[in-house]
Amino acid sequence: MDTDNKKTNRRYRLHRKIKGLYRFQVRQKIIYVPDSDDMTNKALRELHEKFNYQIQFEIPS
């Protein structure tokens, strides 16, 4: 039970780190990333790799 709580806290901490940089939907686990982004953000990569978030690239209009 304690490890689940640690994972949840870590996930929410990562949400706070990317909140100002990217648009995301928590319930659907989708992060919208601009097409020009180079994907070097560690928080973004961790959400994708460890928490199975999907990354959707956006082309600015």
C-alpha cells in the first residue's frame, strides 16, 4: 500500500512540473506536446515511460 501511495505522489509531482509547459489530460493520460519540442524534459519522459502516458504531438496553427 505504501508503494502505491509513493507512486501516486510522484505522478502528481511530475504533473506540477509539466503544468506550465504542456497541456495534458490526467484522466485520459494524454500529454499534448508542441511538434517543435525535443522531448528532453525529464518529467515528461518519466510520465511516458513509467506511468504509460501517451504523447500527442500538436502542430501549431
